[in-house]
Amino acid sequence: MAPHRTWLTLAATALLATAATALPARAAGGAAGTGSAAEAGPALTVDLSAPTHPISPYVYGMNFTEEALAKELRLPVRRWGGNATTRYNFRLDTTNRASDWFFENIAGENANPDALPDGSETDRFVDQDRRTGTDSVITLPLIGWAPKERAKACGFSVEKYGPQQSTDQWAPDCGNGVRPDGTLITGNDPHDTSVEIGSEYVTDWMAHLRGRYGDAAGGGVKFYNLDNEPDIWHSTHRDVHPAGASYDEMRDRTYEIAAAVKAADPKARTLGPVGWGWSSLTLSGSDQQRCAIEGCWSNPPDQAAHGGVPFGEWYLGQMRAYEASHGVRILDYYDNHWYPQAGVFGGDPADPGDAAKQALRLRQTRTLWDRTYTDESWIGQPVYLIPRMKDMVARNYPGTKVAITEYNFGALGSLNGALAQADVLGILGREGADLATLWDPPTSGQPGAYAFQMYLNYDGKGGRFGDTSVLSGSADQGRLAVYGAKRNADGALTLMVVNKTGSDLTSPITIDGGAPGGTAQVYRYSGADLAAIGREADLPLRTTAVKPGASAPRATASATFPANSITALVVADTVPPCAPSGLRAGATTAHSVALSWSPAKDNVAVKGYLVSRQSAGEPVKTTEVTAAKATISELSPGRRYTFWVQARDLAGNLGPKSAPLQVTTPRR
């Protein structure tokens, strides 16, 4: 049984947005350039001369992905998280499902319980990741409790605590902790289900994982989440932690557990404080609990007691203070979850809702980046989550990375959900997030899976979106979003274009700063075929005059992007390097000569050089080097040799020969 989420409950209590404007009614799909139905679309621009930044491969992660999909996508990272992971006993392979399922201890489906802890749920999780070449994120407990036994137990026994509003149909003595009159049962005994644990538990568990898989530097578990949404323990785990976690408790528990992680595996990376959402950025669990009752939102008491500093800022500052005092960084990623609060979720992932909800879902991706977008929910203000988190880190603990280990924009079983997901993946890379893992991922064959495939394996042969973000823009990102990146392995330019409208859009494309090739391969996912990514006809690029002030030619094209579609444009580098110049000889002996030359220029990057030589009556011999110099040996005394050099770029394009150089080796 997979862990359940709390955001459904939280979203139900939020103030929902007013009705959104519907998309133009039109069937999804259709091929590019199918006639007069296409509308003029916004201009798309790319500037390859502008500053770039790396795209972390870890932004394409998921929680609990099935093995077939993880293998197909070459999934970079997978998280074992959720409410049930807050209370997990690795020795017993047993979780407590908290408020998700009647606060019950439920044993893992272990084939051989006598062999535990070997073969536990988390062992099997890491085993799968090793088979698919995926890095693992494992959630460690900060809460201080773990299940006491494998046998069924529950936090609110009906026999012990009286009648309750709801009980487990398969275990009727287990209730939800709410009396029939709606009041919460309090004063229950945490030992009904759990036993106390501390840092020694984490140390022992990590020793077990290292024993099976090695340490983080040697291929073992690389990432550890510092619990899961501790700021709502008072709701999700109230049978053992009824009081909201305070500023000081979160600091102290993080110091204890994160320090234990670093002592056990110094190269392991930690992620915290793993808040549930918007409120987590500014409020402790104590303030969230108390102000929900007392309405003290304008002056939260725990925040006031800490100088009025918002919780996230204070937490980062405390982690920085620990490193200053102890010389050890115990927090590597500032981690916060994100679920849109504006009513985009439904019960069926294949049902995206009506046109208004679909349009709202596509607008809600702006909460991740857009400082001008006012969130259409009870939040009622700009969120710009990734820039906000990065700003918080820069002010309070520079060098900390940014993670979102749970997010979901809904309807991943539909084309509309796939469009939103493709947009999110582009945003994560463009905005410089460092790690992100989708909660409740799609299965292979669902539209949401194809959104990932467009970035990670668009051609079924390992074709991936680039790993260096380049400046790309749309005149109307809300209608036609574009994301650009260079692929380091071969210098290809990759563009991901998401048409969020119900109309075909024909847009001009301009690439400045040196387009890497003359045509773009086109891969597309749309309503024309929800079961496959299509390979479309290549898109020709036209080279035009140099942009004023630019040093490289401009490439232009016009393309039609079908309604509700995701299109990958892959511009392979077909431009060879220039010929190297200045070939000259240095130290020369009877059997060797030292050559050097000026580095060749290329529109992307030179990978290496082929140095060729020939002497009368001998075949051409070639040596490949990476630097603009080479010492050529195994020569014969007293012979004349002709040398020339050619440059090869990342894509394998071989440039023209340099001017020849003749060298005669001295006689003995």
C-alpha cells in the first residue's frame, strides 16, 4: 500500500479561485501545417550567446516509480517518502500509516521476515534503483517514534478510547481518532503503536544500508530526507506528536539526526525541512496549529518569539550557524513540497475537469516562477516558489541547494495533465532547481509519463533534453511555452515547446548566437496519438545576416505547433570546426617532433584534434589528441615529414586541414 497524501485534505479547506477562462473549444491533436485553422502564434527566441547554467538531472525525479517506467526513462532519482515513512522500523519492516489509514502499524510484504532487516521494503526499493541506474532518496525519521512490532496495532483503539466517527472496515477496532461529536481524542498513549527512537536508530539503519550497497560515494544511497512534512505532524501523526513542531524542536531534531547522517556517511546529502507547502516557508508547525484555532496569523507567537523571522529563513540561519560552530555542513538541500491550492485536483487522474479547470491547471505552473502572478487560491499573493527559495538560501545559507521532493499538478492520466507536467519540467530546469521528485507518478503509457519521456527519452533510443540551459523566450509563455538547452555530449540544441491552447499556433523561431545546424528533428506528443511520441518531418532552418553586434549568424524558421501538444526540436550540430592555424614545430629529435598550433574555433566546442603525418613511400599515420599540441614519436632519422591537423567537435564533425608543415628529422 503506497503512502497517502495530506494535500487532498489541505486543499479541501483552502479558499478556491473564481472560475477561470476556458480554452477555445477544439479537439486536441492534429499535424503541423494542416491548413488555415492555425492561428498566428507568439514569437519564440533563443540566444546562444547569453549566459547559461547547468540543468541538474535530478529535477526529473519521481516518488515510488514502477520499475518499467524508471527503466524506460533512465530515471535519475527516485524517492521513498510520504506520511508512512515518518514512522518506519527498518528492523521490523513496518510502517505506521498515520492519519492516512487509521494510525495503523502495517507490516511490509516481506517474503522472509526472519531475515530482517535484509530484504525490507527499503532494501527492495534501493535494489530496484540499482537495477535501473537510479539514485535513491530515503526518508529518515526526526519524529522520535517508530512502530513497536510487526503485529497490527493502531493509535486510537475503539475498545480503549471509545466510539469514533470512522473505523477500518478490515480492523474495526482501529478508529480515526475523532469522536462521533467531531471532537478529537486526546491523551492517548503513543506506546499503543510506537517506541522511542533517536539518532542511534538512524546510525544503525545507515550502517545496514552501507553494508548492502556501500556508502554514498561508492554507489550506495546518496540522498536522505530529514523526515516528511514535520510541520503537520500534529495532524498526520497526532497520536504520537499532538503538539505542532516548534522552531526550536525542528532545529534540535535536525541537529541530532542530520549530524548522525554526516557522521555515518560524510558524502551523503541531506534534504530538509521538507515542509508541506506554502505555509511551511514562513510558519512552524506550532504556529500553523495554534493560528488555525486562534486566528493569530498576523502575529504568530512562535515566530514572534524568534525575532519575527519567518521559519524558513530562521531554519536556514540555524543550519549555517551549526556549520560555523562545528565545521560540518549538515544540510545540503532546502526542501519544500508544492501542491497547487487553487482547486486543480480531482479523484480520477484521467479526468482533467472542465475547460476552466484545465486552463487553471496550466496557469498554476506559474506559481513555480512568475513574480507577477497572483496565486488564484487562499494564498492570494505571488508565490514564485523556486526563485523565492533560492533567494532565501542566498540570504541565509549560501551554497545550499533547492529541492521540491513532492509536487503534483494533477490529471497525469490526461493530455492536459501531461501539458502541465511538461511545462513544470521545463520550468524546473530553466529556474535552476537542483532536485525535484513528482508525487504519485503516472504508470507507463499514461500521458504524464510521456511528458517525462519527451525530456528523458524522446526517441526511444536515449535522446534527452539538453543539460545546459540557454536563454529562450516566448512572446506569450501562457499560450506557447518554450525551454531551451544545449546537450553537452554532442552540442545539439534542444527546444521543448508546449502549446497550452486549443488552437494550432504558427510561430516564428529565431536563434541567435550561432545555430548548431541547418535542420531540426521534430518529435511530438499530442492528442493525435496518446500512446506514442511521433517523429515528424524535419524543420529547415534558414541562416540569415548577422545580428547587429553579434559574432555568429542568425537562424530562423517558422513552425506550426498543434493544439495541446508537446514538441521537441533537436538541432544537431552539423557545422564543422574551422581549420587550426599556426602549426609549428618545437623540439625535434631523430625520432620525434613536438608540434603545437592555435586552437581551432567551433560554433559549439572542439573535442580534439587529428594530427596526421606522411613521408614519401609511407602511408598516412594519424594520432588523436585533446589539446592543441602533440609530440609525435616513432619517426625515422633524416626523413622529411609533412604534418597537418584537423579539429573534431563534440558532434564528431571533422573540420578542414590546416596548412601543411614540413619537418626533416636530424640524422643520428
